[in-house]
Amino acid sequence: MNPNLLSRSWRWGLLALVLGAVIWLLAPVLAPFVVAAVLAYILHAPVSALQARGVPRLLAVLAVEALALLALSGLLLLLVPVLLHELPLLREQVPRLAVRFNETLVPLLARLGVEFSLDVAAIKAMMLKVFGGNADELILAALSSLRIGGSVALAVVGYLVLVPVALYYLLVDAHRLSAWAASLVPPRLGPSVFGFARECDDLLSHYLRGQVLVMLALAAYYTLALMVLGFDLAVPVGLFTGLAIFVPYLGFGVGLAMALLAGVLQFGPVSGAAMVAAVYGAGQLLESFVLTPRWVGERIGLSPLAVIFALLAFGQLLGFVGVLIALPASAVLLVLLRRAQSLYFDSKLYRG
């Protein structure tokens, strides 16, 4: 092997190792900036489209960022009516469900030799203690806990302030930052590096465009399906479930839990669980066999098992930042592996 090539490889490997260590050590600090960078990548296309129509870039950035932040705030606010509606019902219904459990399942467990029963009085006392206050008292308790956990409060404030500011500057200076990053690439590596970047960008942009269409279609489906079944919280639960799937599996899981809680409290354990299972099971089939193959396709090349592993692995290494960059980083690694495979097939090691 060429000694110069080996030396260059060691230097690039050491540089990558140092950058990885810095990112790992600064992950909590980098989190708001990573969120802003992900949003900037997604919002760069609409900003450029407005600029191409003659809108000044500054106004285009402000308009697109305002709409994006408004949409994200609306998604989070969908949780408010769910909480306000479900918490009083939860306080009332959980003790009743415990009584029903003791009346129906405890005798069956006793026949199997399992002695088990729920302490209804203790459960009722716990519900009154946790959910006994009104909304004002719960808000005051939350604020008090934030004062006690100063780091949590600072993290929340950091996200609320730093993400919009960083997003603004990243969108305004996108072309300058891209040119600066391109200038750092050694000229001899330019064609291969820029080709790799274009391939990654094409893969991610295709995935994001298709994913937005899937999100909108699923939001409409879950909302209409739950409305037809008579769910009181069909609109917030359905919209949240559909739009939150941009976080793979986690978003769907939260939406499913919300729908299951609403169904059990409104219709009872058996009927509510059966209706939610039917709606969400059909939704998964619709997403897996119709929407995703048609609008996202297999182009990203990540199987569901690979997506789960990526989320767990990056989340373990980098926490919340890792969850945010799991899919983009996996797509980049996928392109890298494809290129490495091509080089291997063309190498003397493979050809013998």
C-alpha cells in the first residue's frame, strides 16, 4: 500500500475521531443548534422558492420561519385540549376501572392460583392527590418544579430563544455558509466530495418531500376515522398522530397512547381499545403498503429495523441530539456504504 495514502488515511481518521469526540462532549450545548440546522435544511427550499419569485431573502426567511414556528407551536398546542379533557376523566375513571378489574379478572386469576387484586382506595387517593387540583394549581406546580429544576428551565428557555435565532441566521447566511464549507474541501477531493454531498442531498430531499405528504394524509385519515367513531378528541388526537410521525415510531406511539387513553375513558376498556386498534391498525397498513411506497418509496433504503436501530444507537450516543440527526446521519452513512461497496467490488481484493 502507498505510504502517502496510508498517512493521509490516518490523518483523516484522526480528524474524524476528534470531531466526533467534540460533538459527543458538547451534545447538550449543541442540541438547539442541531434543531435549528435540521429546520434550516428543511426550510431552505421554500425560502429559495420565494426568493426566486422576487421576494427579498430577508423577508422570505422571516415569512417562512414564522409559518414554521407557528406550525410547530400549533402541533404542541394540540396536546392542551387532550390534557384538559382527559385529566378529570382519568381521575374519575381509573378507580372505576380498578373496581371492574377486581370484579372480573381477579376471580379468573384466583382459579389459576394467582392471588392478586387492586387496592381501589389507594388508587383513588393517588388520583385525587395527583389530579385533584384545578388547572391553575397544576400550572403553579409545574412552574414550581421548573424553579426547583433550574437546568430544565434553562434548557427550555434555551430552545425557545436559541432555536429561532440560530434558524434565522442559518437561513439568511445559507449560501455564504455553503461556499465557506466548500472552500474547506481540498481541490483534489472536490469532485468526489461534492458528488457525495449531492447524492446525500438528493436522498434526504426526496425523503422529506414524501414524508410531508405522508404526514398530511395520515393526519386527515386519523382525524376523520376517529370522528366517524364519535371520539370527542378526534381532531387534536388525529392531527397530532399524523403530524408527529416525523419522529419515527415515537410520534406514532405517543399518538396511539393518547387515542387509547381517550377511547378507554370515553367508551370503556373493551370497546375503546377495539376501536383504537382497528383505526390505528388500518392506519399502519395504509402507511406501510400504500402511502410510504408511493410517496417515499424505497429510495432511502432503510428498513424499519434499521430505523429503530439508528434511533436507539444515535439516541444512546448523543441523547436528544442523536434522535434528531438519526435519520439524516443514517442516510449519509447509507450513501457512504454504497460507495464503499462499489469500491470493494472494483478492488483487487474482491476480483482476486
